[in-house]
Amino acid sequence: MDIIPRPIRGRVNALQLLISNIMYSLSNLMATIIYVVDPQMLFIIASITLLLSTPFIVLIPRIVKLEE
């Protein structure tokens, strides 16, 4: 089910990809800075991020069922 009106879907998609690419570049820059300071910190941050995202991952099947 699409919520975006058909005439502006391309622009919305382009904006989404632009933001995604900018965030990807910034995350690479931040990872480089963190690696220079302490290489193990990258693994600690990745583990914390994974633990914090687990509740959202568990909720995804419930959200899909609600939409059907």
C-alpha cells in the first residue's frame, strides 16, 4: 500500500536516497575517527546498537500482520 501520491514518488524516493547516501558517508567518517582513537570501540558500539535494535526487530512480524 503506497501512501505517497504517484506524481511525487520519484522526488520522495530521490530525497530518501540522498539522505541515505549522506548518512552513509557521515557514518564512514565517524567510524574512521573512532577507529583512530580506539579500534575496539567500533565493535562495542556495533554490539550496543544491535542490542538496542532487537526490540524493534521482534516487533516487525506483528506490524506486518496488522497491515494485512
